[in-house]
Amino acid sequence: MPPLKYLAGYPEDLQREIREAIRQGHLAIMLRKKYPGTHEVRSGEALYEYTLALKSRFLRSAESPAKVAFDNRLHVTANALGLNGQILRVQGNRVKAKREIRIASLFKEVPPEFLRMIVVHELAHLREREHDRAFYQLCCHMEPDYLQLEFDLRLYLTLRDLDDWPGLQEG
């Protein structure tokens, strides 16, 4: 079995357990039971509205992103599930910065919990730039199950890379 790149930072004994669960087919079954469906957010406009609803609930004073979109150019292999950046534009003698959030297109067809986790992650970057304690506290404030969802998403992506996830959609 190839290395578990999404789980590389986890202890080796946990990785061994995950490899065994994959080999026996238990991991795929567990994830299918825990996350049986996919979300309904399919367009960029729907993603923008979804993101702004979460932002207005948890981050009212933070600057709203000018754009939120699914992006086909983001590849999970580059460890980019989403991007949060600024676009600088010159207007006359002033430079104007607009915030943008881009979510990898693979998240168009994932369980709703995973989409929410990714959006929460990118929204947290509106306040906290670094992945530090304050960042993760903010993520957990917006989504109390954030840490579990991040781990489960890593499992999902591992199965997806191994082509074990499509079979989860059956039965």
C-alpha cells in the first residue's frame, strides 16, 4: 500500500490501524455510514451564499470575501483544499485589496460535513492567517466537530486516492 500522505503527521501505530482497516474494507464502510450523502451546493453562487451565511453567523466584523468559488485548478496533491487570498487592483492612485476564497472542485460532491469544514477553515483565515492555536480555536468555535471532521476528511481523501471511495456510493 502506498504511503498515507494525508495522514503523514499522525503516529505510525494509528497509520498501521488505518492501513489494516482499509485492507479489510472496514474504513470505507465506517465512512459511508457516518457520511452517507452529498451536499446540494453545486454552483459558485450557491457556495458564495453558503459561505456568507456562515460568516455572518460567526464572523460578523470580519471583512466579507468579494468572491467565493469552486476552483478546478486546486489539486489536493498540492495540499490545497482551499485558498484564501487577496487580489490587488490599482484604481487611480490607490491599491484596493479584495479577499477571495477558492475551494477545490472535488468538494462539489462530498458529504455536507466536509464542505462545511473546508469553508469554516477558509473563513477562519479571515481573522487568523497562521495555523496556530487561535486559528484552530476559531475553527472549533464555528464547527465544534472541526478536528474530527478534518481527520475524517483525511481518511476520505486517502480512500479516494486508492479508488476505494466510489464503491462507497453503492449499497
